[in-house]
Amino acid sequence: MKNTKKLLGIIALAAMIGFGFNACDDGGGGNNGDPELTGTITIDKSSAATGEELTATYSGSETVSFQWKKDGTNVGTSSTTNPNKYTPAEAGSYTVIINATGYQSKTSSAVTVTGTNIPDLAGTITIDKSSAETGDELTATYSGSETVSFLWKKDRFDVGTASTTNPNMYTPAEAGSYTVTVSAEGYQSKTSSVVTVTGDYVNVLTGTVTINGTVQVYQVLNPSIDSNAYGTWGPNYKYQWKRGTTNIENATLNTYRIQPEDVGHTIRLTVTVDDYASSITSEPTEIVPIPLGITWTTVSDTKFGDSRVLAVAYGNGRFVAVGYHGKRSYSTDDGKTWVAATMDQIFDKEYSVDQMIYGIAYGSDKFVAVGFSGIMAYSEDGDTWTAVTDSPFSNDINDIAYGDGKFVAVSDQGKMAYSTDGITWTPVMDSTFGSQFNYSFINAITYGNDKFVAVGNCGKMAYSTDGIEWTAVTDSKFGNTLTTIDSIRYITYGGGKFIAVNANKIVSSTDGITWTNVTPNFGYSYYDVVYGNDRFILSAGSGRMAYSMDGVNWLTDNRSNFTYPIIAAYGNGKFIAISSGGIAYSPADL
């Protein structure tokens, strides 16, 4: 009996030796009877420092999973979604094992990693959904204080760029398993839980939006767009400009003019396309104030000497200035140099100091100048002038405007006249200003929104669609006393709005009929207002200026070298300012 047991033990031992008993094998997968993987597994480095990325490459055709190990202990999950890249945070010996169903596993050679340990990121990374449909936006949130970049992955493949400018939002176009990894220099990266996305393929808008332009108040921004929908240009792009993250009301064009209220905020542009999921948004652009301390250039020789310049108009590629003693000069280089007009006796400078030219306008291919004692003259070039032989005025003409094929001139004692050519004039029967001396003075006139609007003493205003029949404005917001408080000095039109000013008040109107007070609270007197380059510019006391895009919100400049009491005209990108014997022109970017 004992001999029989001994014999059986010997047979069992032989069987174990002969059949390769492998109960203690930890090769990582497969049986010795399974075939070997056809390729080899290598790591791109034989030694590395902590923080250096290791990349494993398998040369075969089988679909394999990667299992990274440190000193024999797993440091990654063995799955087809585990990446073939790993960044060691600690010193040690690192290998990677590859596995495939039905094959024996293979292990790479070891990589020796040295260096100091890399700390974990303090926060956690989460995605706002655990499951989603294609076209649903996924938002990742990192709870720590470190500045991190976001790298989105689908089924272990990168679908986003790892950088601080990559958004923490992603819209999947295809079904799959999505994660996001956050990284920060000097820390180990962290990866979120998987979000399972299901559904059919959808078009997702991708690409870039870049904001171009000078980031100052009143400048225009425009985008450069490159998307998978239309490339760099698309007729069906839809635009929404944002102040910070809030939509700017009615800012849905492909350009945006910066407003004073944008200062101190950032501007973004979000672009969408019909039938595409998601949107693309520019990087935030910080808005800075309009450059204060603007330098105006004083003209060295205006041809006026010590005489005061009273008015300037632009037309036919030139500025023409008029003023005291009947003097006139013109500039064909945007106000830089001036040429005296050919001398004539129309405005005889020897008569008296009061022989002044108060106003000038351009229209119907000519300049028309008006002034003291009802004198009027016209010129095509600002150099050679011809007197109007039959002026309907006998008293001083204060201003002149052109619009809708017609000149209209205004004067003291409520008188007006109109002309289609600036040569032959017809009196207006009733201006509505009355005829009482001082109380009926009409000081200024402008044209806009299909009508003329005239302003004068005692807060009086009137409007006309043809320059012939006039209607009084019932409430100009000025009083009816004969004081500087209630006498309206100037009026202009631009950007869909009339602006009228006197020493203490600014009012605005879209139609010239209903007026609203504007309260910029500058604390000094207002002199004149002109519109040009898509903005109003107001001149005020102590050499101050103010800017406005809408006539309501004003930005002051108290630091420029502007010392001129009146901004007289705008043309070809330049504003012209005037004073006693002086002319100055603005920089082109004002």
C-alpha cells in the first residue's frame, strides 16, 4: 500500500513538470497555450526625469490595452481607453504591459525615472453631465486655485489642444466616451470621470474668431473668422458681441463700435451658424479709454493775421475758412497749409471791423458765404468769389446750411431765405421766430433726417422739410428769456440725431421736433458741436473737449493741448478748430 502511494506521487510530480504547471505565473493575461502578440512594445526613453512624458509604441496590428507599472505596481487602468502615454510623478522603475484578448501579454523594458516627486493638483476636475447626446455642450470645472489647461479626449484620442487658451467647454459631434484632463506646470495632471455620449453624428461648429481693430472708445472692431462651416468668409454667420459674458443689446452685426461704457470691460464675439451645434467665441479683448491728451496741430499761417476766423466748411476736396474783415482762405491738404483767397471788394476789409463773414456752407458744387449787412457771395474753389447781386437780407446773416438740393440762410429779426443754386434767393414768408429785435435772432441752422432745423434766442426752434414752410418747436427744453441760458448757439446733425447747445445745456432729438435734455455735467460752458467720423465732438470752456457716439453718453478730454473755443468743421478725416486768428487740425484717428 505504501509503495503504491509513493508511485502515485512520483507520477503526479512528473505530470506537473511535463505539462508546465503555471499557477504562480503573473504575466498579465493569456495562457501559455495562447499565441504571442506579433509586434513588440517599446518606450521612447530608457531613462527619464519625473515630469517627462513616456510614450509606449506597439508595432503589431492587434488592438491592445496599455497597463503602466511603477516598481511592479499598476499606475494606470488596464483598458483600451488607457492612453499609451504616461508622465511619472515619482522616481522609480517603469514598464508598460500590453494585452489583447486571446494573446499572451508582453512587457516593455524598464525605464529608470529619477528626480523629485511631483505634487498632485489640489482640486478636482468634473464635467457637468454624466451622459449626454451629440450636440450637447459639456462644461468642465476645476475646483482648485491653480491655473490649468484643459485637454478633451474621446475614446482616448485627443479632441482638444492642451493649453491655457483651450476652453473648458466642448461639444461632441460623435458618440463615444469623453473625458477631460487638466494640467498645470509643476503638478500631476488629473482626468475627469467618463461622460458617455450617444446619438447620431451632428455638425459642430469649430474654428477660431479673432477680433481686429484698435481697442479704444469709438473705434470699430471687426472679426477674422475661420470655421469648418464657411472657412474665412460666410454669408450665414450670425454674430453676438458681448461685454464680459453678457450679450450687448442690438450688437449683432459683423462690426462693433466701442462705447464709453465698454471701458474697463472685455469684449468678446460669439459666432453661430444655422444647422450647426455649438458656437465659436473669440478670446476676451480688453477695452481702454480713448487716448486723452490728444495733440492738435496749430497752423503757423492761416492768412488771417490777428483777425478772428468765424466759420469753416468742407467741400470739393478742401476746407474754406471765413471771418473778420472779409478775410477768406482755403486748404487743399486737410487743413495743414492755407492759401489766401484772391482779394476782392465783396467784403471790403477797409470799411470797418464789423465787416464779418459769419457763415459758410458747401452744396450744389459751390461754397456760399454769408455775413454782415446781408452780404452773400459764392465760389467754386474758395479762391475766386462772386457777390450775390440781389440778397434778400439787409441785416446780418448768421448762418447757412445746405440740404436736399437747397441752401437756407438765417439772420437777425427772424428772417430766412432759400436758394437752389446759392445765387438766386427767395425770402421765407414766416420763419416762426417773429421780428422783435434780439428776441427773434436766428443763430444757427442745420440739415438732417429730411428736414432743416433752426435755433435762436429765447430758446426758439423751428423745423421745415423744404426750407420754405416752417413749424415752431413747442418745447425745445430751453427757456424763453433773452439770456445766455436760453439762447441756443449751435446745432448739428449726425448719426441719426440732432444736437443743440448753448452755454449751459445740451439737448438731443431724433426728429428735430421732440427734444430731450442731456446732462453730461462737465462743469463748464459749451461753445460748439460738430459731427464727423461717426462721433460728436463738443468744444467747451478752458480748452476742453468731449466726445460722444450717440449725443447722450459723453467722454471728456481735459488733458489735450486744445485751446480753441470752436470746432468748426469736419472733412476727409480731420476736424478743424478755430479761434482769434488761429486754426488747428486734429489727428486723423480722433
